[in-house]
Amino acid sequence: MAMDAGEIERLIRDAFPDAQVAIEDLRGDGDHYAAHVITSAFKGRSRVQQHQMVYAALKGRMGNELHALALQTAAPQD
């Protein structure tokens, strides 16, 4: 069962209301996405912690409805 890019974006924005989010369907199959997420919630966090925060925002869908997600995360530049 594939996941819609809009649903991925909604889940991320629900967790990080100030986030800038860009989602790309890498294969057109609704199963392999790339996401670029910038949010102040990532300030002071390692890249691993930032990715864990995004996975938590997806509420268990990673590895189920969503097979692959290439993440690029960052805190906003001051």
C-alpha cells in the first residue's frame, strides 16, 4: 500500500508547524520519496536526532506504507 506525498508532508507539518517541507516522489510509485525538511526544532540536534524526529512524526508508517525516504534535514540559518 503506497503513501501519498501530501500525507507525508501533512504528518511532518503537524509535528513541526514552522517547517519548510519539500517532498519528491523518486520513482513515481508512491513508495520511494525524498524529503527536505528545515525547522527550528532541529537547532542543536545532530543529523541522526533530526532524522529520528522526522521518523517519529511519520507515526510508524516508515517501513510499512512508506518503503523508502531519503532525508535531508537542517535548522534554519540565522
